[in-house]
Amino acid sequence: MAGSDWTCSLSAMHEWESPDYEASLPVSEKSNPLTRDIDCTSASRIVRMLQACDTQMFQEETGATYQRLLSEQVIETLMEVAKRVELILKDPQDSLVVLSGCGTSGRLAFLVTSGFNRMLRELNHSSVYSYIIAGGDKALLTSQEAPEDDPKLGMLSLKKVCEGKKKVLFIGISCGLSAPFVAGQLDFCLQHPEVYTPTLVGFNPTHQARDEPMPGCTFTFHSVVQRMQELSKSQKAFLINPAVGPEAISGSSRMKGGSATKVLLEVVLCAAHAAAFTNTPITHMGILQHMRAYEKTLDTTYAQSEGITALVEAAGQSLQRGRRVCYLGWGSLAFLGLIDASECNPTFGADYRDVRGFISGGYRVLNNNEGPLTSLGPDFCIAHEDFLHLVLPSLNDHDFILLLYTHSDDVSEVARLARRVREKTSNLHAVYHQVDGDTAAAAQQDDIMSKLCLSSVKITWPSLASGSLLHMWELSTKLLLNAVSTGAHILKGKIYQNHMIDVQVTNSKLYCRAIRLLQKLSGCPQSQCEEALLKAVYRVDKLTADITSCDITTHTCAARKRTKVVPLALVCLLTGCSFVEAESHLEQQPIIRQAVEACLS
């Protein structure tokens, strides 16, 4: 990072920890001081800002406001949860470890359970891990946000998965301590302590847990957390909730929230596996060293910032021209491409065709609970064959294609696909992971990078235990893809300052977030912001009694059919113009910051 940028970053690095900084917002919803002007800067500076934000994950505790990822209490809790997993691994009969979440959290629950069940199969050990994602397997690939608001659905899904089990360690993931779906599951665990040990993973302090009523419930997320806190004293429940700092794009928990979730889950399960199968005791030092390895992964990834910047610029140019970004991957790196693509629709208001992921082997390799989902529509066609059939024929040089693979994948297959792509477009790029000293694999893939790809990022890793190395490759790829898709959408104009202004308002969490965002950016009172939001949802200049008497669920259902809801509301609030005028301004200038500034000038 350049000297002046770094000095600026140091002064802003801890600013968010002040009790006075955006005091009404939980940590996960605060805006990051490091990225205030990320919407009007270069691709290289975007990458440096993202690096500075990701670095906050591993900062030491300052001793004042928040516990952090490497805090003593967090490490101790990880040890205790790992010991519970170890007991289940040693006596798996009628036992289960369930990982559950919504959106990104649920997708990472799937990724982690798939990987660790695969390890167990290789040891001829019975599988003990199950995943739950709000909305079912459709939510692995597309945004399914209505189920996130249903605590009863969460409870019923957990009950179904655990039928007949006598011992269940439940790990519910909610980055903001806010998802009703997960709250319902935790409450169910608390009601059945003879079977369930509930664990909550999130990134806000407990007092910032969501305290709003949920449909058909007498409890709130906050009240569930309070009950868990009491039980944690006797280790009948566990809370893992370090603060990792505000997201680079405010509220975009797919980024640091997702990365930290992956780190915490894998540290726990790796420690448990080592204890169960290699008699390696679970120790404070062992957990800490593993966490530090992930910190090193972050450094190794961003050491390639020049190559990442080239990818961001190329992907941004494709989106600006209304063209595609496609990830073609192998193994678990391909699933990270699927995850990243699925997040662009709710985060940036993108069409599913804008950013897409494809995996070699399709659903056979994905091995999800519900099997192939291709009958649900083209956005669920995820195999390389689907790419060749549905996407390749219409490609041109303005489409951005990114290969994701490692030295252990079939490089000749990578080369064959790369040649097919080059017949249609020269805009082909690659991200490749290799182990230091593996000259055979390196020589094999040089032709792909030097002769077929416009640019490439080659990351070389020291030789580690194979399982750990794969986890590092995955985190590295996640960080890199988050940077590419976020940076590309910033360059397209989808961010206002460092806020997801074009976010979809499709559940109660996003509805409340939209109102808070409009308050912050306009300076108008909450009631006026909600009124502007509803006018944009219903496309009217005057709200009727029929509209104002409806509940949030009705409003979010209506919002699913709309585009640019929050940008339209913001333009109306800032300029005082009518809805029709605001729509006209945004049609003339789709880059939101410029449209708003043009209205105000």
C-alpha cells in the first residue's frame, strides 16, 4: 500500500471502534471509514482499500470496546466447541453436527460440511455433518430471502434434519445476529437441551443483536442471545461473536463476515479432526497458530494486488458495457465462484446473467442434498457443458471469463476449455494455485497462462497438510473473487460512497437496512425515509391508506418486482422531485452518485 494511503488507513483503522461512531448501528451495519470514497477511485485503490478492510479481521483487541478474532475469549470458546465435535467424531452413532445459515452463511455451511464429510469418507468414517440453508438448495445458487424471515421454518428444518438423533451440536450462523430463521433454530435447541447444544457464530456484540419482533414469535434474536449467554456460563451453549470491523461496502456481510465464518468453522473442525484421528490435543496455541495461518493467507493473496487490479478493471469494463462476467472453475474453488456470482443479485441489484459461475462436473461434483436443480431454470444450469451450450455461442471480446483451478486439477481439461473460449473471445483470464517446488504441474500450465490468457494471477504456496492447503486456497479465492465482483460493480456505479445503494428490499432485514441507509444519506427523519421507500416500491407520489396499513412482509413482496427502489427513494429525498422525475434522472445517468450530484447541482 502506498505511503500516503497507509498513513490515512492507520488513522482510520480503529475509528469505527469509538462508541460515538455511528452509535445507533451495529458493527456489521456501520460504514467503514477506510472506504468512504471507494465509489470514485481507481481499480488499484479499490483493491488496496479492500485489503485494508480485510486486514482488520486479524487486528489485535484494543482492550476497550470489542473482542476480536484473536481475543483470548474467542480462542477459548473455539477450543470448547472443538472438544464437543471431537466427542461426536469418536462416538458418531445417533449424533450430528449441524451448520445452518441464510444466504452466504448457509452457502458456507454447505461448503464446510461437504469438505469435512469428504475427509471422513476418505477415513472410512461415517458422515457426521449436515447443512441447512434458508430457502433450501435453491438458495445455494440464487437469492431466496423471504425464508430468512421465518423462524418457524428454521425450527422445522432443523427438526427434520435431526430426526432420531440423540446428540446434536447445532452451529447457527448469523453475521449480524439478526436472522429470524436462525433465531427459530436456536430457540428450538434451547427448548430441548437434552439433545441440542446450540452455538451461535456472528460478528456483533451481544447487546447489538436484533431486538425486533418476529412473525408468530414471543422471542426476539436478542432475547435468544441473552438466554444463550446465561447457559454459556455452564457450557450448555456457546457464543462466538468477535467483531471484525465494518464491511468495505456497508452491510455486505458476504465479504468479511463470510471470510471470518469460514475461518472460525474450519479452525474448530480441523482441531476436532486432529484430536479424534491423530491424537493431537486441542490447545490454545494450536488454535491460535491455525488462525495465524489464515492471516498469512490474506497476505499471500494481496501480494498479488497488481494482478487482482487487472482482473477488477477487466470485469468492470465488461459490466459497464452490459456484458457478462463468468467464472469457470474446478472443485471447491468453482463453488466459491458460484457463491460469489449468487451474491451479486441481492447486493448490487444485478441480473443473474451479469455474473455467473460454472463448475466442472456440475451437480455430480456439487453433491448437494436436493440433487440437480436444472429444471428450475437457466440460472440453475451450472456445469461447464451448460456454459458451452448456453453462454459460449453469444460471447464476444467484451465478455470477461475467469478460470479458477489448482495444480491438482486436470490441467489438460483446463487447457481444452480455455481453447474453446478463445475461439469466441480473447478476454480470458486465470487464477491458479500451486505448491512451491511442483515444477511438473507448473510447466504443464504455463501454456494456458502465457498463450491463452490475457492476464493471470498465479499464487504459490508452501507445502502444508493437504486439507489445510485446500482451505487456504479456498479463502484466497474467496477474497479475490469478492474483490473482482465488488470492484467491477463499483466501477459500474452500483455503490454510493461505500453503501450498497441498489440493494434489493426483499426481506425485513433489508427493508430496515434500506430505511437506515436513506436516513444516513439524506439526513431526513425515519418516517420520511420509510415513506419515500414505499413510494419507490409502489411507484406512486402519494401513499394510500391501503399501502400504509400493510405490514413489512407485504411491502417486501411488492419490492421483489421492482428495480432501483432505494436509488429512486434517495433521489426523491435529496431533490424533492416527484417519483417520475427521479426515474427520469436515473435513466439518463445510471451511475447513482453522478445522478444524485447532477440533480443537486
